[in-house]
Amino acid sequence: MEGRARNARPRDGLGRPLPYGAEGVDRQPEGVTRAPGETVAEAQSLLDAGKPFHAHEVFEDAWKSGPAEERALWRGLAQLAVGLTHAARGNATGGARLLRRGAAAIEEWRSVSGRGYPYGIAVPELVLWARELAGVVEREESAVDAAAWAPRLRGGEREGEAGRE
């Protein structure tokens, strides 16, 4: 995969650089092509562990390797994960902005595609979650607990829709 070289500096669970020689958390492998269901499951596991930065990297792989008609969905999900990352780092302005941008992107993708729950992803619920968290982040102006605020990616599925899409 082409792009910028990944910095070898160790990072913490929120993707912040640590001093060289410090023990960081393992980074997600870059450029991995996963089935959509695997992407959702891996990202959910990382979100639940309080690692939204790492979940963003999983979504980014899907965005870059998936079919063109789904790229806006995966990019929007990556923006949600980055928004949660910024909110957990205490960056209220950046966190709220990215949460709203990601929510708008996946909502627009849903409207254009006509797919409400692609791969079981609860787009309507994620949009509500992102807008709620954006408001909390702006009001509180302090870091949030990434694991406590981890969204549920799947939910509200209609019969047969999760497996079909």
C-alpha cells in the first residue's frame, strides 16, 4: 500500500507518540484487507478496549481497499473513531467537529445507498451517538473515557439485513 511511511515511534492506546524506547501498545497492521464483518468486529473490539485510534486504522483499511461505493461509509466510520480519539485526548473542538463530520458522512451515505444497516452497522444509532457525544465534549471541555463512550457498531438490525449486506 502506498502512502506516508508509518512513524516507528511507540504510541499509547490513544495513538499519542511516546518517547523513543518507551513501551507502547501494538499498532494495527497497515494495509490489511478484511471482509466487512471482520472489519466491524475488529474495530468494535478496539473501541471496547478504549483504543479508538486503532479502530480508525482498521476503518481506514476498509475505506482504502473496499469497493468505491462503500468508501464514504468506511471513511465516515474512521472519522467517528478519530473524533472519539480527540475527545479522549481532551481536544473538545477537534473531537466534536470530527464526530459531527463522521455522523454527517455516514448519514449521507445511508441516504444515497438506501442501505440502513450495512453489515449490521447501526448507522442511525451511530449518528445519534456521535451527535450526543459531540455535545457532551463541547459542554464538558474535558477528556472523555474512550472505553466508556465506545459506540455499539451493530444493533437495531432488521431480520436478514446484517448477513445480506
